[in-house]
Amino acid sequence: MPASPAQFAFTKNRRILSLWFPRLGAERVLRAEPSLAEAALVTVSQIGNTRELATTTAPAEARGLSRGQPLSEAVVLCPDIITRPAEPGQEAAFLAALRRWAGRFSPWVAEEGPESLLIDLTGCAHLFGGEQALFDQVHVDCADLGLTVRAGIADTPGAAWALARYAGGGGVVAGRNGDAIDQEAPATRSRAGKRHWVKGGAAPPVSVAGGVVDRIAATGNTRRALAPLPIAALRVDADLCASLARLGLRRIEDLLGLPRAGLTRRFGQILVRRLDQALGLQTESISPVGAPLHFAVRISFPDPIGLEADIMAGLDRVLSPLCEKLRAKGRGARRVRLEVSRVDGDIQTVEIGLARAADQPDTLRPLFEMKLKDVDAGYGIDRLRVLAHVTEPLHAVEHKGGWAVAQEAAAPPTDSRLMADLIARLGARVGLDAIQRTRPADSHIPEKTDVSLSAAWSEPEPPGTWPKPDRPRPLTLFRPEPVTAPDTPALPFEFRWRGRVFQTLSALGPERIAPEWWLDDPNWRSGVRDYWRVVTQDGVMLWLYYAHGGLSSSGWFAQGDFG
């Protein structure tokens, strides 16, 4: 839907800068390995069963390599190619660092895809001497960083995106797809304007006053700047561009005079929406990434300290403002680190973990006090820094009064808070990962009816909700152990287990349990089992079973003790 006049007026006054880093992955590798600057370096990604070039460097492109090319073809063209695996996680972190760098031009910066940024320059360009000066400064900074950049400035994000990738000359283009006008040879471009375009082929040349489309579109000149660009500049997929090309529609100007209703019926809403966004007829927001949450407080001492009581006094002074910061953001700390800086430059760390998120100093202080004995003060400590590096949302607790308090007092006491404090104290000694709790699991296999979880990162099972088995189960369940007895399904009167001979007094069974047919469990390759609850003449109550045999041999085994 077209925007209202007020929205259109607001959109007209915006100025957007789009930055595209077409060699981001390869140039990230070059920053770590500068000796490869002159080599044909590429990064490779796995697409299905094919390994393709993800990004390339300028020397690699000079040898005929391009992104999206199969690696087997690239090796034929360039036998001395040097490859590195594409690392999307590392490249995303690198782009995030570039986003922080771009904050020098405007506070409104957003990431657009895996290798581009969108910057709202509204009201900021004059601080750098105008848009052209800012545009030049971007290229100077990127050259200093060893990065290739394509930039475009326009009234809308869509137009800036299009100009950064398809306008101007001498830039890097992602592959040879027929829409990249500056990839065509000069002779081809000269002949292109003289022939009649019927189907297929590359787009006609860009014929404007300067010979190529300027990558800075003047305010209010969006339509004219976009008109000579290929339809791919509207951020639509290649299949849609190919369908339009078969009808002779290859440039954005070919779409401007066509009825919108017909375009929507034939090609869907995405084409018209992208066109309206690029022209500013439909608003498109830029959502910058907020600053990461950071909770840290430090204190410096005029004179070095070394006593444990002095360290605790300093810790009391930093824990209170730290917890205030947490409460202001509605967060609770799960892991907190204390950094102790000595006068000789050494830094020691003490880290605590909590079973439940906390934002109160009284919860954190005892845990630190337990671990301060490991701190060596040396010649003295001149600074303390406390950092809550793992936090989670913590909802405020409503304080109760009156009748609610009386009802809560009459109810059975809950020990969730006490248990959380106990887990935190034990975790300070042995580590939180060493403390486990058991939760029920839905399985008919005896050893899979429960699962062990980290006590600090899981909630206990509510009382009375643990499912009861339909038949008695042993108090102690262990891995199956062989029992010396005749290899027949009949329950033996006498058997040998753990070096002792037992005689059967009474037995209850059999209970047949079949393995999970949808899983290949190595412990159940002996096939169907018949379980017996056996009471021996010595008073020992065992859980025995006979395995009928499958991929492994049959026989008798003991798996539990009823105590």
C-alpha cells in the first residue's frame, strides 16, 4: 500500500548509506595472514555435495575466479589457488566489529545480511563536510583496514543498497549473472545499445550523463538514479529476474510505467513491494543492534591492601552498585567474576556460579568469601573489579501481606530458595557441573526412565508428579552383569553372581521388555528380555533377566538390587 503523505515526506528527508563488503570473508583471512596478500586466496563453503567459492581476493579474481564457482573448476583455472574454509561465525563477529566502527558516522547502524551495513545519515553528513566528503572518508578508512567496500547513498535503504552493488564502475560484483553491467567488455557494451533486446543476454548499458550511474543519488532523485539499474537491484531473486527478462523487462525503468495490479497478479507482491520500498513509497525501517548488556564495577585503592577483611570490605562496596545495575535492567547474575589486580601487575580471578539468578549482594557475598582463601595478595592489591558476565531475565517478586501471608504460612514450607543456596555453595567448592539432579523420562526401558541434568540449570520435579511404575523396580539399578546359570529361559534354582552362589527361594515374573525397535542401542542387541524379581535363600532380592539373544548371545544377567 502507498504510504500516507506524512510518511512520504518523512521518507524523502532521510539519507541512507549502504556499505557492502564483497570480499569480507577472504579479507578477514588476509588480516590474520598478511603474507597471502599477493596469492590467489579464496574461502570455500560446502553447499550440499558441492564445494563452492564463498569469497575471493583481487588476485584471485584476476585469475578468473569468482564467488559461487565450484572449487573443482577454480582449481583448473588456477592450480596454485590457496583455500581457507568459510567461517560464518567469525565473519559475523567481524561484521559486528565493522558495525561499531561505522558508529563514527552515525549512531543509527544496522547489519544487513552477512556482509553489508545500513547507516542512517540523516543530519550527520554535515559533520564530515558533506556527503561526498563522508563517502570518501569511508573508502579511506576501509583502505586502511585492508577492506574492499562498495558504498551507495540515497533517500531509501533499498535505493542505497542498489547503488552500492550495481552503480558506478570498477567495483566488485558477486559472480557473473548478466545483471552486473560493469562486467561487460567495452566492445560488448558499445554494441548492446544498437541491437534489439528480445530475450536473454546481459542488460543494456547504463547511459546517463556521467557515463555510469553515480553512487550518491541527490535528494529527491531516487527514481532517476534507479531507472537504468537492472531489476536485480530491487533485491529480488534470480528466478524472478529471469522471468521478467523473458518478457523484455530488464531495467527498473521498464517497470515504472507498468500497472501495479498486473505486476502483482503475474509476479507476486514481492516485486511491487521492493519497488515501492526503493522509491520511498513504502517505508522501510532500519533496526540498529543495541549495545550489549555490560555489568561491571571496579574500585581502586589509594594504598595497597592484603588482608582478607579488607578485600571483603572492598567487595561490599562494589557488589551493591553491581546489583543496582542488574535490577535496573531486570537481570539476575548466574556467573560473577572477581578480578583482583596486584601492584606487580598480576591479575587473579575468582569466579562463582549460582543455581538461581540473583540480584542481591547478600546472595553473592558468602560465595566469594568461601573462595577468597585462594587469592594471593603478594605485595598488595590496588584494584578490584567485579563482572557479571552471565545473566538472565529476573522478574520482580510481589511482596505479599495480610491474608496471603497467612495462607503461605499455613502451607507446607518450600525449600527451593534454600536448595538453590545449597547448590551454589557446593558449586563454589566442587563446581556447578558436578551437581546433578534426576528428572523422569518417558521410556519403557528400565535404565532410561530418568535423566540426569545439571542442578544449577534445571528445575526440580514438583512433589507428587514423579510417575509411579506399574510394577516394582529395584532400589539400585546398575549395568547388566553376567550370571552363571543354564542358558535356558527357565528360572534357575541355583546361579552364581559376583563370585557367590545363590539359591532361589521365590520369584515373581516374568516381565517381558522389548528393545526400542527404532533405535540401535548397543546395550540391547541381546534382544527381548524376561525380567524376574528373585528372592534368594540368603535374603538377597535381585532383579534378573534372561536375554533371548539377537545380535549378541543369550544368557542370564543381573541388573538391579531391591535392597
